[in-house]
Amino acid sequence: MPKDKFLSIKAGPPQTIPAGHGHHREWVEACKGNGTTFSPFDIGGPLTELMQLVNASTLIEGPIEYDTHSGRIVNSSTANDLMHRHYRAGWKL
């Protein structure tokens, strides 16, 4: 492609999201009280919950009915078991 036809085109849009220091460092600094993470729990928590529901739905047949308040799938015990880990005797969360 001839360079002279593309000289007026800029490399890309301006950067609008600030560069971060990495997820782990942001988390540690937020724990210390120095700012917040780029994706706080009120965003990351529901997003993770949704992705786990999508994962569970691929492993069972039929629709899933999910109760957001209890965090349980109400119409499939098989799918609900996929959402929670079974802990060894003497351990619980």
C-alpha cells in the first residue's frame, strides 16, 4: 500500500482509559486504602456470577431459573450443585 495515501490517518483513537499497574497491585493498594480497583466488587461480583450461570447452563439441559437474593438455581438441583463447592468434613465457608 502506498504510504503517501495514508499519511493523514492517525494511528488510533486517543487513550481514554488510564494505564493500570496490574490487577494484583491495584487490589493491594485498595486494601491499604490507597484508591480503588479499576473493576470494584460491585461490578466484578455480578459479572462473575453471571459467567458462572452461563457455565452451568452449558452443562445441563433446559432453562435455568436463578434467585439473585439467595444465590441459588431454583429449578435444577444438578445445576445448583455446580454453583457451590462441597467441602471436606470439618471445613466450611
